[in-house]
Amino acid sequence: MKFILALTFFSLVLASDNNCTKMQKRLTRQMTKLNDLMSNFTCRASGKVDLKDLNLSTEMLSSKLSSIGTTIGMVNENVSATTSSPQLRYCKPGETRPFIPLPDAENVILCVVKPESFVKDGFTFDDLDERLCTHVVLAYAVKILENKDYEMRLLGDIAPIEKIIKYCKVFDMKVLIEIGSWDGQSFAPKQFSRMAKNKTARELFVNNTLGLMQRYEIDGIFLRWLYPVCWFVVCTNGPGVDKPNFSLLLKYMNKIIRSESKLVIVDAPSNTFVINTVFEFNEVMGNVDYLAVYTCEYSGDWSTGTALTAPYKSFMRTLQFYSKIVSPNKLLATISSEIVPVKLAKIGNTRIGSYILGRSNYSMDSYVKVCYNVRNNGATAVKGSDDDYYAYAYKDQTWASYDSVDLIRQKMSFLSTLDHFGGVVFRYLSDDDFNGTVCMSGRYPMLRTINEEIRGNKTLVNSYP
């Protein structure tokens, strides 16, 4: 294709300058993505493919190419001059290629990013794949100064965050900030409780949230109180007034944030027995865009024995319950590549139900690390579907339950049967095999399986481990 060849030539010219090596690498990666985008189609019998097969107009493709050049800080005139009229691709009659559709409005896929992964895991905005996410959620990215009228700032080095936001704008992906977390790093339940009980504090919190969104062109908030009254799902931890105060908070968010066409998403517990304790449900649903059920941690290092973290049957029962009470298309399920490894009380006792001694410090706390340990360090992976779909791995005294590609496929197949299903929250991009170098399944085996199943494109990702 002419514009691809022209961009290739342009990148070679840049390579002659040692100062442009890094820039050339980024351009090459973007060119690869665009080449994939143009080749991921189903060929017509005539051998000619129209841009309509890609859901992209000539003008839109040209605009995206030009924006990419701007995003990575390159002079753009030569790029845009060669991309105004992309050529049609030809192929052999009857030939087909796997097609990954662009994000659509029917099912959303929220991809959660941890800014700490920029340093810890080497994850960058270049590792995003715009074909696999409709929204990007920035977790652990906001610092809230409670003693300074709830002033809000982005945490740490904001340059990588700004690059992700700019990249998402190029490909029409929405960006959200997440406030609240299990470890209390972002905003703990106790802080939520103090803020929500006071009208002035609620208004400061919401107005400052909107201010942060407008300052950085952020499209919404993912709110994780975890949870009103039942802090960390223990219903003796918080006061009963949390429940009505949460409704008041969401009402004001609806008035201030949603009225500006910004999204409000709320995290909900997988434990359905506490739902009426934590939420005034009708009030909540009337003031949010999505309800994201945390269906990825039914057990952990607090348990007395080894147990599946997100078993298929529990996942299914939870979402069946929510599908009966959640507004149409507002229900989101959660899939996680993050893992909580536990320490076996006795080496060799690896079956489900074996006694444990809390959390293990061994490096097997993500899907990609499980892959690495099975391939390189002698860890053993066990999978089955006789009574319940499951997957776990162990090495010496460390045991870890995880979602295999097969298990994700079963979960997505079930979700497609729910009337009110709206999409999936995927945590976290950096804990999947985002480089495609470890799990022998290409880039993003977990996230790609989610996309292929709920979007009807079943090319079948290799299930490993």
C-alpha cells in the first residue's frame, strides 16, 4: 500500500539520525498496528476490499495517521501528504483473514492500567491495542488531599499518563480515572465515609473530580468505595448512614458530572447477600452509567485453604442475580489477570481445600508470571472442567488460582446469554502477556479471548498454561 511504503521510507530517513532512533521505533510500531488494521478483513469474492469492511472512511484513516504523527512528536507534513488516498487491498478469491472489529457501542471493554506498571513492568502507551479496548481506566493515578478541601492531583510522573490520554483520543477510546482501591492507596472506605456524610465535602469532592477531568480531557470516573457500610465486604466495619449518603453522593455526581457528558461507573460486590446493605439500589442505578460487579475475587489469602479465586459457577450465579435487577446494558463483569498467590501449609498438599498460611511472596502474582514460572521455573499448571472450570498453578510452597484462556472463554459464552449484559472490566493490561513473549499465545491472550468471544470472532487463542 502506497501510504505504508511512504511511511516506511520516512522512518528509514529518520533512522539516519541517531537522535531519532527511539522515535523511529515508535513509528514502526504504529505502522505495524495500522498494517494489521488494514489487513484484518474478510476478503470479498471479487478479490477487492472496500474501506467499509474496516468501518473506516478514507478521511478518518488519514486523520488517525496524522494524529499518530503528532502524538509521538514528529513532523507530520510528509505523512499526511501520502495518506490522503489509501489504496484498496487485493487478495486471492475466497481468501479470508481473521477480523477483530473496532470497538462498538453494543459491548464495552474497560481496560484498567496501573501507572506503576510504566516503571515496574515496562508498560507504555505503545503497548495499548486500540482494537481490544473501548475505554481505558487509570487506576492508582489520583491523589486526593482530604485536608485541602479534597484537592485532586495526578500521582507521580504524569508524562506517561498524558501520553496514554492522547493516544486514546486518537483512536476514540474513552479515558476514566479510578478512585478507591482494596489496599486503600487511592481512597479508603473510611475516607469515602467521612466525605459522603457532609454536604460541603461531597460537593468539593465531585466538583474537584470534574475539574481534574476537564483539565486532562478525562471522560469519566470509576468509583470504588468498596463498599458503603460493608467496608471490604465486612458489614460491621462501616456505619449504616453510608448507604443513604452514597445515594446523595451519586445524585450530585449525576447533576454535575453526567450532565457534562462524563461517565460515572460504580463497583459492586460479588457477594450478593450484602447488596441490599450497601446500596439503595434504585437510587444507584438511576445515577450511574454502568455497574461493574467485582467477579474476580471470591477467595484469597484470607481463606483457610486453597480455593478458586473466580470459579465459573460463582461467577455465573452472581451475574444471574444482578442481571435480574440491573438496568439493560448497564451490567459489567470483571476479569482479572492479577493473582493472589497463597502459601501452602505443607509442600505437596496442592489440591483445592489444602491448608494455607496466608499470602506467598513468591513471584506468581499475575497471569504472565504464571506463564513464566510454568515455562522456565518448573511450576505445575492444573486445569479441568469435570465439575467446575478451573485452573491453578503451584511451585514448592506457592499456590495460585487464575483464569485460563479456556475458563475466560466459558465465562464470556455465559455472559452472551444475559439480557442486560453491557461489557467487561479487564484488570490489568500489564498483568496479561502484553508483549506476547511469554505465554506462547500472542499478545494479550486473556484480553484477546474476551474480545473474540463477546464480539463473535472465534479464532481461538492458544490456552497456555
